[in-house]
Amino acid sequence: IYENKLPLLMDIINAKLGDLPEESLFLDNWINLLKEHNTDRANTLLLEATYLKKGLDGVIELAREWKIKQPRGYLFWIYIKKSEEDWGEVVAIARETLHELLFYKMRGAVAIELIQAGEKLEEKDIILEGKRELFYSIPDENNLITLMEEAIIQKKRALAIENILSYFHKNNKEIPVLEIMVLLMKGD
């Protein structure tokens, strides 16, 4: 969520002495100002300000409103639930996010959160799902190997291979090297 490790509003509030005078009015004005700027940085600050003003419900509303236009909303929501160690909610939000962001670069970050939540819950199926989604999001050799290693551990190798090949064909993904690797794993 952080962009170049720039501070958020809470970093500034926590660094000062005393309370912020007229905090509610300040947040209203800050939110209105941030809405005028459509940059990643402004949207990140808007998420934080919305969280401070309206709580989690405000963040959820923004995330669902923005969807693919600004997927940071979903990540911010995930990070809030992660900080609360609410791993079941992290899984639910990650699944919703992956469904909404069918083909988008931030899917990989969401898939990693799904894997971590699965590990915390000690749920093998969620871990495998997360590794599969990571591969679908960032189809490269490393993610393929990571997915296949997990599938082998879980004795789901054949199913994983079929799912990957189906994914390639269903989504018209032309990644010849990876497809050849998967076919070799299959034995074709």
C-alpha cells in the first residue's frame, strides 16, 4: 500500500504532540481534496482518511466502488483484517478481490495474501488455491514450480496439471514455454 515508503496521515498524527484540532472537519476537507486527485498516492491517502473518518465500512464501500479502477482499496481492506489477524476474513476478501480483478497486475499481491492466510489457518486447500491464483496472476517458471510443489505435497499433481492446461486454453493464454513444461510434467 505504501508508495515509496511515503508517510501516511497517521504517521504524521502519531509524530506530533497533542490532539489534532477539529479532526472531523479536517478529515472531511482532506477527503474532499483527495477526491479531486486520481493518483495512486492520493487514493492511498483517501483510503486512510476514509478509514479514520468512517471506519472499516468506509473502506469496504470504497474498495467495492473502485474495483479494478483502483485495486488498492481491496489491498487496504485486506491489510486491515490482516492487522487484526482475522484470517478467515482475509481469505474471503482475497477471494472477492481475485474474482473482481480477473486480469490485473495486483492480483499477485492478493494471491500472496491468500497464501499467507491459508498458512495461518493451516488450510492446505487455501494455500494451494493461493499458489494457483499467484501462478494465474503472474505466470512464470517460479510460480509454476511453487504451485506444482504444493500440488505434489497435497497429492493433487494430476488435478493441478489439468487445471493449468484448462486455464491456458480457456483464457487464450499463449505462454509456449510454460505450456510445454506443463505438458512434459503431464507426460504428453
